[in-house]
Amino acid sequence: MRLKADLGAYHTNCQQLLQVEVTSYLFGCALLKFRVLKQQLVLRSISNMMSFEFFLFWEGDMANSRNVFISHIHEDDHRLAPLKDLLSKAGMDVRDGSIHSDKPNNAKNPDYIMSEKLTPRIRWASVLVVLISPDTKDSEWVTREIECAERMGKRIVGVWDYGEAECDIPTALDRYADAIVGWQGERIKDAIEGQINYREQSDGSQTSPRLVPRYSC
């Protein structure tokens, strides 16, 4: 009888231990799931609060790299790669935060696009580069991007697209540009780095420098 009682007690203890183990396992899984969900919620909350898109770029020599926002009309999307190649040959790798066909914007509301999509990208960049072609002057978006960069105290550089040095430029660029240069890699690089502070006319002549304080980031 005592052996039967001991076996009964042992069986009961095993059941209790098994229940404890199962409960601990389920609790652990629930806790892990809670932590994962909590982390996702926190990250999502941070993203929503900051309304900021994080740009992660690992390629290139950081010493010769610059964060830029290339303001342009969408019809000139195909001209971004040649501009970056031109700068690369001059020894500068640029990380572009602008929206283009490779990084499209699906939002529809203009105010939302400006405040939640474009403004954080312009803030991330140290320089706003405006690619100038004949239709650039008529773009409301290019004008808004230039004015946004001006309010932030960003350096603003205009670059004549290849063969387009005779076209008109946006009024905002004429008013706020720190430098406007032609389609030459070394000159564009120098303008981005602040070594050129004048504007080139279509005939190659220079205007007076614009003495306005700028802040890099």
C-alpha cells in the first residue's frame, strides 16, 4: 500500500512539474511575443512622431561623400545618374535623398508630401542641388524645395544640365542660390563644398558672391 501511495504521489508531483514547465514555457512565449509587439509599437510610434524617413547608406568613402537633395523635375529623372557619375569622376560620392522613379512617392496630398516626405529629406541633406533644364523654372515643386532649403539655412547650388546653360532658371533659385555652375564635375564638387560662391552666366562670366550664412549637417 505504501508503494502504491508513493507511486501515486510521484505521479501527482510529475503532473504538477509538467504543468509548471508548460505554464512557464507558455508564459515565456507570451512574454517574448509581448516584447516583440512592444518593440514594433515603439518603433512605429517613433516613426510616426518624428515623421522622418531614415536613410541608411553604407557604400563609398565617407570622407568624400555628401548627403544631398537633388531638386529636379520628374522628366529629368534620367539625368540624375549622369550627374552622380560626373561627381564620382571628380572624387565625390553623393547620397541623394530626392524622390524619383527609383524611389517613387505614392502620396496624393501636396501638403502631406511637402511636410512628411520632402521636408525630412531636405533636412537630412547638407546641400540642395538644383538640376536646371528648360522646364525647371515652371516647377512648383522645385520652387517649394528651394524655399524649404532656404528656410533651413541649407546651401543651395544650381547646376546647368548638359547643353542647357541658356535656359531660364526658377525665380527662387535666382534669389537664393549660393552658386550656379555648369556641367563640369570639378566645378560642381567645388560648389557643393563651398569653394565656389558665385554664379556662372550663360557666357561663363561670374556674378558677385552671395554672402549669406549657411549651416552644414
